[in-house]
Amino acid sequence: MNRIKGVMYMQLRDRTMLYLPWLIVSISFLVNLVIGYMMSEEESFYTGGIGSLFIYMFVVGIVMLAQTFPFALGFSVRRRDYFWGTAAAIASVSALFAIFLLVLGYVETFTNLWGVGLHFFKLPYLNDGPVLVQLWIFFAVLLNMFYLGFVISSVHRRFGKKGTWTLMIALLVAFTVTTYLCTYNGWWGSIFSWFAAQTAFELSLWMFVGAVLYALVSYIVLRRATA
């Protein structure tokens, strides 16, 4: 348990992971705020500025393993402890970010869309439902994006460039074949209808399942990965 805590603290010591994404979001927000002041007050507009948070988590998933895995193993940290310590750190960061997004969404509503009709933090569909549901949606998406990057980095750590390219090619072939089958059999209408019928909370549950699967594959791969 102490080693898991040690890994968790090691991951959280890099304050850049906490500050940089919000710096990026803040710049995007300020730019959109200026645009809002230049527009008519009767107009309201939406932006995908908070998407940079989710993209950042994907990048962190890729970079974190490369930066900290060899270092941790060099101090005789077991791979299992590294995995669970990292999982605890990312779960904490994802929960913190989810709370920030929720609070800023309520501030946006309280300020009447910042006085310029700007929908930045509180968006339809994503912010539907009770408080806990909204928190879960943000948390699940952030976790999914991190582990998507983490599993890619894990494969690269275990199998190198050739293994990573082989995986990418295999996924591309699978995607191509699936797309062809959907088009040939006329499944696209049913697929789109299914997605349209799902709430953001229901989709977030699937994304959480995806995150668990990514994490499981990462754990299996890292057990035999070298520093």
C-alpha cells in the first residue's frame, strides 16, 4: 500500500498536469469571451473549448508512462504497484477536473452566460441530469481518454515501434472491414438511431467500460514490459 501511495504522489508531483490544461482552457475561454462581446447581445453561441481537457488527458496517458515507468522501476517499484498508484492518481485528477467543470457550468448559468451568450462550460446534453450524473459523465469521459492513451503507450513500451504499428494497422483493417459491412448491410441507420436514443449518462457508462478494458489490457501488457 505504501508503494502504491508513493507512485500516486510521484505522478501528482508534476503540477503541469494540473495547471497546463486549465491554462489552455482559460485562453480558449478568453478568446471566446472577446468574440461574444463583439457579437450582438441577442445572439448566443456554443464552443467546444472544454474539449481540450479531454484531448489533454489522452496525451497525458501516452506521455506519463514513457516518463515515469522506467524511473519507478529503477527504484524497485513493482509493476503492479506502479499500475495501481497511477490509477489512483488519474482517478483523483479526473474527479477534480469533473468538479471544476461542474462548478464552472453553474457559474456560467448564474452569470447569465457570462453576459454575452457564451455557452462554454455548461452545454446541452452533457450537462443534463442531476449533479451526480453530470459529475459521472465528465469523470467517465476523462478516464476513458486517459486510458486510451495509456494502453497505446503500454503496447509501445512492451512491443516497441513494430508492435505499435502492427496494432495500428490491425485496428485500421478492422475499422475498414466494419465500415464496409455496415454500408453493405445497411446498418448505419440503426447504429445512428441507437446513439441518438442514448442519453449522455448511458453513453458515459459505455465509455467507463471502455476505460476498464483499456486499463486491463495495459495491466496485462505492462507485467512483461521492460524499463
